[in-house]
Amino acid sequence: MYLVEMLGITKRFGALVANDRIDFNLKPGEIHALLGENGAGKTTLMRILYGLYRADEGQIRVQGRNVHIRSPRDALTLGIGMVTQHFALVPPLTVAENIVLGYTDDFRLNREAIRQAVAEAEERFQIYVDPDAVVQHLSVGQKQRVEILKALYRNARVLILDEPTAVLVPQEVDNLFQTLERLREQGFSIVFISHKLDEVMRISDRVTVLRDGRVVGTVPTAETNERELARMMVGRETFGVTRQEIHQGEEPLLRLENVWANDDQGLPALKSVSLTVRAGEILGIAGVGGNGQKELSEVLSGMRAPTRGRVLVGERDLTGAEPVEFADAGVGRIPEDRHEGVVADLTVAENLALEHLDAFTRNGLLDRKAMLEHAEHLIREFQIKARPTDKAGKLSGGNMQKVILARVLSRQPKVVIAAQPTRGLDIGATEYVRQQLLAQRDRGAAVLLISEDLDEILALSDRIAVIYEGEIVGELPASEATPERLGLLMAGATKEQGRAGTATATTSH
Ligand SMILES: Nc1ncnc2c1ncn2[C@@H]1O[C@H](COP(=O)(O)OP(=O)(O)OP(=O)(O)O)[C@@H](O)[C@H]1O
Ligand SMILES: [Mg+2]
């Protein structure tokens, strides 16, 4: 009946119980979604099944037999494979070499034999990537296909996918789902972890929801809906932020004129980028990660100097200015990496006072009491689950992000640069952050939203620009934007190719 059964699995990290007596099972030929907020215990449970962690208590059965899984090698021997978000591929090797590497120990196998074996596997599973392509030149979607092939080539019957769609553009998601459906037909079992309820509804046969390390329930997908799943996950219904009317911006507050900038390697990361963000609007920058978004956000906060072009905030020319000058001009930045936005060793109160410590200094001395009061006020206002004296490094991702939001937004910036503001956050925290950004727009700030999440771009933006390989390849009002149109631009398809059909053929840069 069950291919895999996990019974009473408990996993502790020190005092923290990440998995608390979890029962989870997999039928042959099913796609089983695993849902839950940040920190609910999803990855931990699957790492146990894949042999990366050892459970403190509980039992795993594969095809009715008790098993002990001590390493990924054990897991693979039992037919269990896992694809994580951070691919474990060797970039300078070819697709074929990566797939066979470490599995076929027969060194007499020549290039041609390896190529042939992989080509056959591709036919068998109908997952196609050029076996001769060098992995470092592949798109994220293609790398993911290689990882899936690698697991299947090693005879996995169970495939664990940890947030596989988080890194994909819509067309690649469709492609992945077709693959998963074909595998299901062939009797494979798939664990699908995602924060996206619509994806879970679309692809899965059953859903197990975790909350605080415990199973809330397992339900057949056909007998549930997004609302119920959201309620199971967070204990209340959330509906996300639905698009309000589209706003027309007023006077330009942020302007980029033909801005060029280099990446850390000294190669051009931004190529003649021109953008205008107006008071009272959100300009969304859509794009697949690594196309210049990080450099863009850094140029706009003084962390990185442009090599050419101009950056204007209001009427002030801030090209190449220091971060403090950007802050003084009213630019608030929510950084892409929230660990960059907080100082882990400082308290929440200290973090909330950062960047304007002068406001808490009396006669050259830090006024701790004022700082604590300030923190208490913001903790209430931004619903942060923390005490002023907690070290910021100990907070969960969502609460850390709220600390940054509180610090940046409480100063009422004229311009808000928000880079991937909800990445990795669960639906409750995501909804909160999005509402805050809309509130900034509504009070008249110019908001630049840089996000890889198309749903987020579509839900919040008044205008949308698409960045691809450091260039703005399209700009359109939100009213004309569809996931398909944006997805094609994001994948680097020209308008002509867009009309002709698929974008996946053009993503092999
Ligand atoms: N190696 C570790 N050491 C200590 N604590 C850990 C470790 N791995 C996970 N945890 C903790 O266990 C809990 C569950 O984490 P887990 O990564 O399984 O959550 P998740 O459901 O996958 O969340 P997300 O949706 O954010 O990926 C969290 O509180 C996390 O901080
Ligand atoms: Mg996880």
C-alpha cells in the first residue's frame, strides 16, 4: 500500500523540536505536497528521509520493511532521491558527466558511452538537456532537470523536491509539472515542498500540512481548497494581498539615466539602465535572479558606484554617493539578503536604532532607555515576535525581515528600494510585508520593488519593467502584464520569439 512510511519521527536541535512525532507516508504513483510556514519542519523531515539527518525517535519503512537510512547513499539504495534548491552539480563538467559521476565507477567508460547512457535515460524519462552542454552554462531550470535526471539515473523511485519552483519562471514551472505528471504515470512517487498554494492545488494528489513541527493533517487535494490549506498552515484564513486599483505616479522621485555598473568580478552587470519611479507608485522589476538585480539595488543605495550614467533622487544627483547620502536624501533600502540588514550580535533594539544612532545620543552618551522605548513601540506597530533585548541573529526569517522593515519604513523614506522582500517568508509574513509596501505607496513614497516572484510583482506593481542580463528588456503598465508575457521577457525571448512560441529554447545562456 505505501512505498514509504515515516512513523512517529521526532528530531530535536538542542531544545528545539523541529519534528514532533510526525507520521508521513507516500503511495506509489502519487505527488504528495508538504506544506507549512517557515520553520514548520518540512526540510528537516525530508532530510531525515534522505539520510542527511538522523531522527531521534521514530521508524522509517520502505515497502513495508523497517530500514535505517544513515546517508544519502543508503537512501538511494532504497530508491529515494532528493533535489535541493542549491544544486550539487559540478559546473565545469558536462551534463552527461554530472549525471554519471560518482555512480558509475567504471573508469573505462568513455565519453561516448557516458553520453549514450545519458541520452537513453533522457528518452526514457522524457527529460531533455543536451548531454554535452557544460553545466555552468545552463539556466536554473535546466540545472534542475539535470538534478532530477541524476536521481532517476540512480534508480530513485521516490523523488523529493524542496521548493523546486521557487527559482523558476512560469514556463519552466509548466515544464517541470509536465515532467512530474509523466513520472507519476510511470509509478514514481514525488514529495513536493512549496509555499505556493495554487501550485499545490494544481499538481498534488495529497497534501500534508505541518505546523510547529507537528502534522496538522493529511488531506486528498481533491477534497480541499486554498483557503482550507491556508487555515491549516497558519490557523487562520489569509487571502494574500489582492491587487487594488493601479495607481498613476506623480512627480519623479528616483531616476536612473543610462546607468552602467560592474559586478564583483568587474564585468558589466547593468547595461544602460534607465528607469523613473514616481511618488505614489510601485515600479516592479521582474527578472530571474542573477540578471543584475543585486547590483541595481546596491547602486541605488550607495553600496556600489555606477561606472557610467546618473542616479537622481528628487533633484539631487547622487551618482556614486555614499550610503549615508542616500539615506539623508530619503532613500530606504530593504536588502536582498536580510542577514546583511541586521547585525546578528546586536539586540533588536540596537538594530532598530541603527542608521540614526544620533537620535538616541544625549551629550555623547547612548540613551538606552529611549532606545528601548523606541524598540517597544516599533515591535508593537510592526507585530514583531521578539523582545527588544533579544539578539537579532536568533530571530526567524520573518521576524528579522520585520525588524528591517520597521527600521527603514518608520523613517518615512521618500524612496523605498525593496529587494526580494518576501523571499523565503511564509504566507503570513509575506502578506504583512506586501501590505506595508502598499501602505508606503499610498502615503506617497516611490517604491522600487525588485522581485523574482512574479505573483508578487503582479500583485503589487503599478508598472513593471523586466531585467535580463543587466538590461531593461521591456516595460509595461500592470494592466497589460500577464505571467506569460513577463515570463517570456524574463527568459530572454525577444518579442518575435515570444510570438513564435516557447521561451525555454532560449534560456541556455
Ligand atoms: N541544522 C540545524 N540546526 C539547528 N536548528 C535547525 C537546523 N535545521 C533546522 N533547524 C530548525 O528547525 C526548525 C525547522 O526547520 P526546517 O528547515 O525544517 O523548516 P521548513 O519547514 O523547511 O522552513 P522553510 O519553509 O523556511 O524552508 C526551524 O526552527 C529551524 O531553525
Ligand atoms: Mg525548508
